[in-house]
Amino acid sequence: MKSIEDKIVTKYFDKLDRRITGWLGEYGLLILRVCLGIIFLWFGILKFFKGLSPAEELVRNTVYFMDPDIFLPILALWE
């Protein structure tokens, strides 16, 4: 049998859980979109500076149809 304190704590955490879940349901998708946009911008900006992007070597080794020095800024703008 639960004590009164346990019931009060459970009721408090249930109420808090509902508020957090409701807030995340309302704003969660927006927050995820903004965070993903920041990540894309960050990795795109890094491609403008030679040697800073972790994907630069991969692009240089795999892009054969265009000069990588020309393709990297185009890829950065696209991202």
C-alpha cells in the first residue's frame, strides 16, 4: 500500500510529465528542424574553408566529374 507521501510525489510527477510531454508535442518538431538546420549550416560553412571540413577528403576522393576546388564551394552553398 502506498503512503500519502508516495501518492503526492506520484501525482506531482505525473502532472509534471504531462506538462513536459505536452510542451514537447507542441514544440518538439520545430526544435528538431531548427537543430538540423544549424547542423547543415555548420557543415556547409566549414566547406568554404580549406582543411576544416571532415568531409573534404571524402569529396576530393570521390568526385571525379568536376574539379574538387570548384565543387566544394558549390556543395557548401547547396548544404
